[in-house]
Amino acid sequence: MIKIGIDAMGGDYAPLEAIKGASLSKNAFPDVQIVLYGDEKIIKDIAASESQSLDGMTIVHCTETIEMGEHPVKAIASKRDSSIFRGFVDLAAGQIQGFLSAGNTGAMLVGSIQILKSIEGVDRPSLLTTVPKPSGNHGIVLDVGANADNKPEHLQQFALLGSIYAEAILKISSPKVGLVNIGEEDEKGSILSRAANQLLRNTQQIDFIGNIEGREIFSDKHDILVCDGFTGNVMVKIIEGFYYTLVKRGVQDDFLDTLNFKNHGGGLILGVKAPVVVGHGISKAPTFVKMVELVKNSIESDFCSKVGEAFSILRSKNADQNNG
């Protein structure tokens, strides 16, 4: 039985939508045991008033909640009985095998790094999102906000993390990696992108295809787009804003519908010792189900162990190059 923790108090519609999502997940995945973290009385009262069954679920009572606007580091440090903090403590101790929240993204990142810890060799855990392709396939963009400032070595690690995710979770064989840049030529771009381009070309564990311009985000030329977190976050927010603008104008299109975050669930934090998924703050029950499914797939594919093995090889190769 897989045990997955849900932060019942995180998100704009918490805890109702988290409870509904947990109930749907329990029915969709009989081999998953759901553990809800949050105020037990509030969870039970709302479940009763909304006719939501909590049968088969465990509730870990927490007296505190990290709100969306709180400073992540301060909140993790001071709110030791919050649903997010308690969830990470249990995850690090092996009491649950994965954890998810639609709450404070910064607190989830801080908890992942400070409590759960990074896999050895991963300097900067990364947050990814998926992007749809006209062909019906999906690609990956990372980092999309966990790291605003990066070195070339960090982008190399993002490329490897994305490649492992594409193979293990999306079942893409030999995924193609592109570097987001302002031109296709290797010499184009900032100091960071030029140095990262050369580093990625010399990384044997990935299939690097070169620079990719912004207009190719949705193309089938690549499976993985790598960029610093600042660029990735801006890119994702532009896509999100464009989607809502067209929807408000009454535009209807099948491909446009694939840009709706509700169809994708949350994003996996890559590079930490167990599966952690962060969802959009306005997530509702069906999105929680997709988040549970992502955590479940990550556990069953042994994703974190594969990352550990790959980074052990990368460290060895980089050490050999530096010594040479």
C-alpha cells in the first residue's frame, strides 16, 4: 500500500477541495492510502457537511497553517505544527512516501530542501511544468521558479533531471533537450546561456539538440526545455495569462483547452529525496486527483532512486573532466 500525504489546509479552496480530491483519489487508486494533514475538527466538520467520506483515510492533526502570503523560510522555521511542516517531517521519516499541496509554493520548496533534503549531487532542486504540443504529446519546461539565479552547472543538472523525468514518468525514450535562448546559434544569448550551451553539448547523459527560441515552445522539436528559474517562471505566467485572455474573449479551441492548468495537476519538485508535488493555489478536486496520480507514478517508477544513480555518474564524469 502506497501512503501519500495531502496538505488539507493548502490552497484557495482548502480544505474542501483537498478533501473532495482525497475522496476521489481513494476511489481512483485503491492501492493508495491517503493521509490528510490539517485541523482534524475542521476537516471532519466540512467532510460531514459536504457528505464527503473520510473512510480509509488517516488525519494527522495540525494546529497551524502556513498561509499563501507568508514568508516561506520564516513560516517553516516558526510553524512547527503546520500541515506543511508535519507532512515533510513524516515524509523524511518514511511515514509517508510522497507529499503534495496546493498551498504556499515557497514553503513547499523550503520544506523539500531543509527537511526532506536534496539527493546527493543535486545543487538546486528544480520545479517543472508540462507544456502541450499540437501533436498531442507533452513537453517539459524547467526550472519554472525554484531558482531565479543560476550557474551553467545548474542548467546542466536541470537537463539531466528533466531527462530522467521524461523517461520515467512520461515514458519518452531518449528525450531531446533544448536550451531556451534568443537565437538558435550556439554563440547567441547571455553569458549564462552561452556557457550552459557548451556544457550541455559535453554532457553524455542527455540528448542535447541546441538552443530553442521562444516561438518553438510548443513545437515537437524538443521534449525538454531548460532555462533559469526567472525565465521559466515568466514564460509560464505569459502562457497562463494568454490562455485566460483568450478564454475571456470567448475563443474556443481544443489546443487552447490543453493550456488549462487543471488538465495537468501540479509540478514535481525534482532533485529531492522523495516525491513532492506542488499544485496551483486555485486547484480543485480533479486537480488534486492528478497530483496524487503524479506522486503515485513517481513512487512506482522509483524516480528518486534513478535520479540518485544518474547524479552519481554525473559527479564522477565531471570530476574526471576537472582532473583531466
